[in-house]
Amino acid sequence: MRIVVLFAAFLFLYSVGAAPQAEVTEQPLPFTQSLVVDKLAYPKAILSLQDGRWVIALRDGELVCVDTDSTIKTHKLTLPDLYAQGQGGLLDIELSSDFLSRGQVLMTYSKGTKSNNGIAVVKGNLHKDCSFSALETVFAVSDDKDTPVHYGGKLLPLADNEWLVTIGDGFDYREKAQVLTSQLGKVLRFNEAGQPSATPPFPQAPYVYSYGHRNPQGIISLPSGKILLHEHGPDGGDEVNVLRAGANYGWPVVTLGTDYSGASISPFKHYKGMVNPIVDWTPSIAPSSMAYYHSDSFGALTGKVLVTALKAKALYSLDLSASPVVQRRVFPHLNERLRDVAVGQNGSIYILTDGNDASLIRFSSPM
Ligand SMILES: [Ca+2]
């Protein structure tokens, strides 16, 4: 394995554009870089199995398992009616609280046909040899949708076997983000039996946790218990939001972005009863995933939130203790579309690149 030691020795200003936005500086950080796996076809998510093993979920329904000795095994899942077109496919994988006892994980994928598709959540047991058993559907979004884009599809485990899943607006259905009886443009809450919460914020729409979202592809919980979500805006207007049950995040009534045509989507930068983001990225960076850096291995990143971006080809660190939130660019030499980020047990940062010839790369502190 090729080990490259690089020292980012100079701090210089990096501007993401001419928008009304704070300048993003680079984070100087000594590191060692190593390739974990390459030649991955359209990977969407990585998962630490908390014992040095990793799993990579590929768009077309395959799992790639990386053992502690770097041995790689693969397993092709049988996902009912997988619809892997456009931005769809197998999209996320997370550990259930039953992982240690029986290997249970939850996954999301786009299910259905060209004329009717949407996010489904499945569960099942992942074994040490990368085989998979007891695949079962937990939950499927109820709306009809005929676009292959804006799925969301990111999972977050909560306490008591409850989960959140992000659901995008389907692009052509943005008005539904404000309609509680639709599940598009929402964050939904359910348990591993597929039932809604016993204490939903909207009794008439018991799966809905929050609404007014566009295409959220990052959701994490912080040690404080806060839940953080980021979502793609249109042309500009990518957002980080602090998520609360019952809150309205504004889309498409409020956005700092414009339509791809340049047309205004909304005259409103704020609207009564709708929650403003804590970070606005205009121009768009296309945020694809997020992780909390809990370790002191890279001391400059301790307590920061890491965000991968597709369009900006960058990894950002966010300091939420500052107001406004301070953003810095980490490992700026990467300069590739980045799909996912996760933190290993020893504080190494694992970054998944995007596309049909993607890689999983590990960054460790040389200290
Ligand atoms: Ca918003």
C-alpha cells in the first residue's frame, strides 16, 4: 500500500465565489494518506463496523466488505424492485442497535419503476464473510413519483430502535415539501417494525418528523443531542439546519438559491414560522454527507463537523461553536467529487470519492 506523507504548510485564502458568504480558509494539517480500496463503481455510502472492518454500499446493490487485514469480499444483495437510475440506487447503510448480537443493519434504496419510484428502508443481517440474510422491508415511502432524482435517503439511528430517514422532494414535486400528507421533502421517523413514533409532532401525518426540505443527503447527531442536517439547494442555497421535531425548514417558500434557469423561486429569505439555516452555501457546494469528528487524533478537527461536497470537490470542517459558523477546507489536494466521510476508531478520516472508478481513502495523523 502506497503511503504518502504530505504537509500542508501554508495557509492561504480560498474563496468559493463572489456570493455573500464568508471566505473559507484552508486547515493546515499534517497527515498520512493511504488507499483502502479502489475501482469502486458508483459507491454511495461507507460504514464502520466499529472493529476495524468497513462496508461500502454500491449504487447497483452490492456490498464491498473490507476486513481488518484488508481482505476484500463482495456480496450482491437481492433488493426487491431496485430502481438504480439517475440519483437512485442503494443509498445508505447504518448499524442497528442489534448489530453486535446478530449483525443487523438498515439500508435505504430507490425502489419501483420509471413511472413510480421512491425510497424503501430494509433491514437484514450482515455476516463476517460479507453474506447477507433475512432481508426484509421496514418502510416504503407512500407517494407516487416519476423522477429518478432528489431521493434524500440518508438514515440516522435514534434511541429505542427509532430512526430518521431523509426524503427528497423528487424535484418535480417541490410544493409537496410543504404538504404534511405527502412524504416528499420530509424527514420521517419510524421504528424497526416500520411503525411511526407514538408521539408524532403531527398526529395527522404520524411519520413526519420535519418538513420543508429539498434534497437532504447528510444527517448526524452531535454529542449534545442536537441533530444536524444538510440539504442541496437549487442554484445556490445549500443549507445546514439544526433539526427539531415539528419544524418547517421552508422549501420552496424560503430559499437563498435560484432556479437552474436563473428564475427566482421565492422572494423570501425568511418567512414567519419557518426555520433559517445555520449555514448557507451560495454558490452551491452540493453537500453529499457529514460526520462528527470526535477524536483528538487530528487535534485541529476535534469537535468539528466534516462535510463532503460533490460540486465543490472538497471536504469542509465546520466549527459550530462560532457564530457565524467557521468553515475550513481540509485536505485540499483531493480536488475530486466526494461522496461520503466517516471517522475510524483511531481517529483516522475515511473519505469515499464519487463516480464509476471511485476509491476509499484513509487519512491518519502522523503524530
Ligand atoms: Ca430551508
